[in-house]
Amino acid sequence: MKLFVVTGPSGAGKGTLIRGLIGRRDDLEVAISATTRPQRPGEEDGRDYYFLSEAEFLARIEAGDFLEHVVYVSGQRYGTLRSEVARIHAADKSVVLELETKGARAVRDAEPAAVTIFIAPPSFDELERRLRDRATESSGEIDERLELAREQMREVDDFDYVVLNDDVERAVTELDAIVTREAAGVGRLSAT
Ligand code: 5GP
């Protein structure tokens, strides 16, 4: 049982690739994060996120319930619940975390055996187009996410693997191969 961390800038397509990967494999499950950001149309509490109030989130930090937690754009909090990781491992499955880069680095430091995968968008223009097309945030918030994405792109070398999301099917196939390789204990391609 492994811990896979999928990271990269908002709009790189992490969620889409993870859904594709999970669709191909029954030995993986995504940990549901907690957040204080508002629920988007179509999202469900307990499926997409556990949507918490600021007070609830702070109480869970105090209780030591998070493996990592961060403050992201507009002061919104996101965090990985230890209980989610435990639930998935208890089902004999490997865990997939979808995290922005700060949380990904925190998990990498706390759990050195974690496998970290950076999803890169094909270009910055494409990333901007995806974020604006999604149109679920205000333009100010999108600008904030883009600014952060520029910084996050510079962190690409901090992670074990980089997968370019130029084509969803191709990128999912590459992710699938990484998981197979790591699950078999073969390790990094660079280490061979
Ligand atoms: P969104 O608001 O678009 O759902 O997520 C914003 C960013 O937060 C995305 O890059 C997403 O991967 C990241 N994220 C989601 N859950 C967590 C979490 O539990 N911890 C951290 N550090 N980042 C998260």
C-alpha cells in the first residue's frame, strides 16, 4: 500500500487525470480533503470535499486530525484528514492525494516513502484558458490562482515525477505506468 501525491498548479488538470486513473485501477482510492472554500455547483459534501466552516476546520487542526493543511487563495483552507488515509489503507488500497504544492511538500517531508507526481499543463496560456473557462471563481480569484500557478510551476523539480497533461488519455496511461512501477516496488526511473 502506497501513498501517491498528485500535485501541480490549479488548472493543470489534476482532478481529470486522477479520475481517469481511478477508472482504470481498483487498487487506488482518492482521499477526500476538507476545505473551507464555498461549495461549487455540482459538488457534494463528503464526495468532492468535506466542506467545513472556519471554526470546524480550526477545531480539527487543534485535534491533530490533519496530515497536512494549508491556507490557499482568498484565505481558504484545505487539508488532508489522517482518517481518510487510514480508511483507504484499511481497505488494502493505495491512497491518492490531490494537493497544491505546499501541501505536497509537507506530505513528502512527513512521509518520505510517498511518491510525488507533478502535473504540468502544456503551457501557461492553456492553464489560463482552463481556469477562465471553468468560471466558477471571481476574476480576482482567478488572477490570484494564476499568480500562484506561476510560482508553483517553478517547483516542478521538487517532485519525483513530472507528467505533462498534453493529452488526457496519454497522461493517464503515463500515470498508470508510474503507479504500476511504484506498486511493484521497482522505484524511480531515474534510480535505475
Ligand atoms: P479547488 O478549490 O480548485 O478545489 O482546489 C484548489 C487547490 O487546492 C487545488 O490545487 C487542489 O489540488 C488543492 N487541494 C485540494 N485539497 C487539498 C488538501 O487537502 N491539501 C492541500 N494542500 N491542497 C489541496
